[in-house]
Amino acid sequence: MNLTELQPAREAAFIALGSNLGEPRRFIREALARLAAFSDSPILVSSLWLSSPVDCPPDSPAFLNAVAGMSVRTGETPESLLIKLQALEREFGRRPKVRLNEPRPLDLDLIAFGAQTRQTAGLILPHPRACVRKFVLYPLSEIAPELILPGQTKTILALRNELASSEQVERFESLY
């Protein structure tokens, strides 16, 4: 399945998944299964990517990352989806932050929700750092290379190819 196969009458939402505590591989696989329940059609799923911690405390473990794309259900809003994502993080053991970018069992970031934009204290859409993070761009370019995020003029693939960053990412495992 690809981006054009998501239900065309509905908006597509893209969620970045990351984990670097506990059992990251299992947590991401289980979180993807849970995300599928939020969509009326099959979700798009990238490979798992191993990435170096970015702006994290010293000695933070590497992350496993993935991106999922889904058809948004009728009546779903960015805010209602974010509430579901945050509840899912808590179910996987996420605690309130003590330090910025500390290790965590599951991190779910709403990258985009169709063409919608937000600029509130609780939600910024599209995600403000999505275009400068290899751990988002590489998996997202697998499932939606031609996607252009609101406010951008370049595709995800072009942004990925042009990004100059010391961040290390490598494909870890194909999930499907």
C-alpha cells in the first residue's frame, strides 16, 4: 500500500514512533498494531530505523524509529488523535518528563494531519522539527516520498536528500 491508496476522501495522518527504553522493537510493533485500530483502512508502515539520540542527555541509548500513515476516521481531529497518542504512550510506561529528550519506552509524535496546521501550546502542526530530523524523514520517505507538508514546497524525499546532519540513521528491519 502507498500514500495514494489511503482513503482519498479522508485526511492522512502521519505518526513518528520512537523507543529507547525497555524492549523498543516489541513496543513499536505493539504500538503500530494499536495505531491500526485508529484507522478504518490498513495503515502504512515504514521499516524500523536505528538512530543516534538527538539532543538527548549524555549516555542515552540509541532509538528505534518508524513512521505510520493512516486514514483519519470521520470526526477525528488533530487534538483528539493527539489525546489518543498520549494515552498510548502512558500505557507503554511513559512518565512525565524530568529532563528534555530523556530515554523513553514509547514516543509518538503527530507529524502531520492532512493539510491542517496548528499553533497552540499543546500542538504544532506540522511537527516543527520533522523536516530536520533524519529519524523522521528516512522512514517517512519510505511510505510517503512525494508528501509535501503544509508550509513546505519540497517533498519529503527531497528534504531527506538535502538534509545536512550528523545524525546517524540506518535501516534496522523491514516490518512487512
